[in-house]
Amino acid sequence: MNEGPIEVHAMATRIACQPMTSRHLKALGDSVDQASCLSARSQWDRKAAAHAEIFNLLADVVDDPVLAPILSGGTGCLPDLMTVVGPAADGMIASSRRLLAHLGAGAADEAALEMEKHLRGLHYMWRLARNSSE
């Protein structure tokens, strides 16, 4: 993941604030809860995949023929990034609650910034992990 997809995901998150319903927020919260309940040590792959489900749920909210596939595409690359980083990224799952709070408040700019920080942090950790393994 590089600058382009990070910015697009942030923009899509901003757009998702408009049609966000209590049903969407509950699904997002349930997804974060599910990821949080899994063990970072013994179930990291499953935990990373559960966390990535946030992107599918946001794609459902956006329901845009251009942005929805881009968001859903994040579901494919996010677990890969998180798998390389490993359990060191576990705190990022807990920080997703800030994203949910912004989405629930309809704070589009704050939600977009939170998504951007989340993805930039993960990308940075991924680069460090990848460089240390070489």
C-alpha cells in the first residue's frame, strides 16, 4: 500500500459518514469486537482478517460503484500487511474504536484522518518489519 490507496481510503471513509446508520455502526463495532477477542499470539492471521472486515463494511455503506471496490480491495491487502507486521500491530485494532467514534458522531474529517493515520502507521510498521527480515 502506498500514498494513493491511503488517500483514497481516507476519502471513502469521509464519504461513508453521510449514509452511516445505527445498523452500520453496530456491524462495524461487532467487527472490531470480534477482532479484539482473538488472541494476537495464537490467532494472528484470523485476527488480522477480522480487522480487515472493516473495509468491506465501509464499502457497503459507501455503495459507490467506484469507491466500494477500492475499499473492499483494502480487505485483501490489509491482512497481508498485518501478517508481515505481526502481533506488534495489535494496538491498531484497539485504536479502531476511535474511528468508530468519529463515524458515529458523523465527524467525517476526523474519521478520514483516523483512517489515514491508521493506514500510514501500519504501512510504516510493515516497511520496518520487511526491512528487518532482509
